[in-house]
Amino acid sequence: MKYSEMAITVSDVNKYIKEKIAQDEYLNNVLVKGEISNFKNHYTGHMYFTLKDENSLIKCIIFKSYAQKLNFIPKDGMKVILLGTVSVFERDGVYQIYGKVMEEDGLGDLYTKYQQLKSRLEEEGLFNEEHKMEIPKMPKIIGVLTSQTGSVIKDIINVSTRRNPNVYIRLLPVPVQGEGAAEKIAEGIQYMNKNKLADVLILARGGGSLEDLWPFNEEIVAHSIYNSEIPIISAVGHETDFTIADFVADLRAPTPSAAAELAVPDIYEVKQKINMYKNRLRLALNKKVEFMRMQYDKVTSSFVFKEPTRKINESYIRIDTYIKQLENLIKGKKERQNIIYANLVTKLDTLSPLKTLTRGYSIAQKKDKIVKSAQDLNIGDKLVLKFIDGNQNVEVI
């Protein structure tokens, strides 16, 4: 007999395990306590989250019909007691608790620590509005502190360059979660300030659990943001996530993409405003001239005021001359600004490392420094080659 004839399907295995668990009366009505993590309130009304303790975790779901009966809003960090049934989700082969009733059992250690630090820093004045700096209207260099990989930096670059193609993005890669991340983030902020590497900083990462976002709740990061001489926009997590970094920062953005929109003005909107102001000035001048002409006609209609008429006529000529001079000044300034703008665009395009990469060149880096000479290399050195479409790790042989 062939083994294929003896084998059962994956679905059969999952179904068998589900039936075995269903036969256990203890698992049909189990009372479990733990701390909520990765909580998600789905648009369907269902609640998805994880219950954990010091050593383990288990996935949980509370369907809408039961979720509506809860007398509190679950959040990450809460300690709860959950009554439900353990069963297997056959499609994914995952066992989880299907909750029916849930009650609060106090706050988790991390959440309590977060609230205590938040209250203390607020009393010390780190959140006060008078300490917050304005974001520059037309920044030239946007500093970004986030992970070098992932969608966050890509989103910031896409939004920023779309709004203003001439803006320069300077990325300082830092770890955004895990042990030691808070210290690296604080060092990054201090480094950007010490070397004056940006006009505004964006501190960003994607969403996650309270544990994932914890580096942005550390006191060392809060004080680094507070002491920064460069304005900082905090864009940590999703719109519903709030970290201590958000409260200390000069401006809080709900997402990294929103941070880019707040930091980089839309150059096309700026041009439209300039044209609008120019049109308003022209209309105001035309109205002023028309008013003066009406006054002139009124005075010259009487022979009694020949001398005043002459003076008014001379004044009208001077005003007309001033108007023409002003129009020429505006025109000349606009032409000079266009020349400056074109030169800057050309210069930026010429100096852009991305422009060099598009022509088939690559950039070699050794320990985050650009290799300028073959004399700087030794056999066995680890290099990173940057191409237009990504990076490659190589070794000198």
C-alpha cells in the first residue's frame, strides 16, 4: 500500500484536534487571567487580543455579541479575567480562547509604569506648551530617526518628495524596539543636534503593542526630545497609540506619513498662494489708480481749481510712475527667484547620490562610511554596496 493512500489531510488533523479539545469539559468553560497585549477592536465589532503572563501567551477573540456586554474598554497592559472556551480555528490550525465574559483585574506592570512616568514628567513641565518650538515653514533638510528597513522611511520619503521634490531627507537609522533601543534613540537625537544635521526631526515607527512601543516611553528619550534644539515631530505607532514621546515632542502626528505632510509644505500650494497675493496686490493698485482718476476728473471739471488740478495731475503722473516701478520690481524679483530656484534644482539634481545611482554606479560603504579608495580595503572586509534598487552585502576576497 502506498503511503499516499494511508495519509490524511491537514484539514483532517485540525478537525480531529478540534474534536478532541471539544470533548474536554474543563476547556469548554475555562477561567483564565492574564495581561492584554496586541488588542484590536475590529470594525465588525469583534475583539482580537493576546493574553499573556511571565512565561506564555494565548490568542483570544470575543465576538461582537459578547463584546457589547463588556462594561469597560479593553486596552493593552490591562490585567483581566476571561471566561471562555478553548477551541481550534481549523483553517489556520491555531487554538485560542473564545471569550464570553471578561472583567478587569488591575493594570499590567508596563501600563502602570507608563502612567507613573507620564504623571511625573507632566509635573516637571516636560509637556508644557510654552516649551514647544514651531515647525519651520520651509525646511530644507528633514532628519528622520527610524529603522533603516520597513515601510516607515519609504512612506516618509514618498510623501516628502511628492510635496517638495527639492527637500533633502537625512536618515539616521536607530532601533525602534527591543533592549537598548531607547538609548540609541536618545543618542541619535543628541547627535543630530550636536552636528546641526536637520531643520526638523521626525521620530517615527509603525504600530505595535505596548511592549513594542516601550522605547518611546523611556525617560531618557523624553529628556532628549525636551532638550533638543531642533524641533521634533513624533509619529510613533498608529493614530490611537500615544507614547510619552508624543507628549514631549513639539508636534504629534498620527502616522509617519502624516508627519511628512506636517514637516514638508506643498510647494505647489505655496506657489498658488504667491500668485494669489500678487493678483490681490495688482487689484488693489488698480482700484487705487481708479479712485485717484475719479478724484482727478472731479477736480478738473471745475475751472476754479486750475492750480490744484495741475498738482493733482503731477501727482497722478508720479503715482503712475511708482506703479510701473513697483510692477517692474515685482517682475524682476520674480525672474531672479525663478533663476535661483532653477539653479538650486539643477545643483540638487547634480549632487544627488540617487542621480549617480541611476546611471549604473554604486556606492560602497564600510562600517557606514563611504569607501573612497581601494587602499582603504583589506581582504575579508565586509562591505555594503548600494544600488538604485537596494543594497547587497559583499566581502573583499
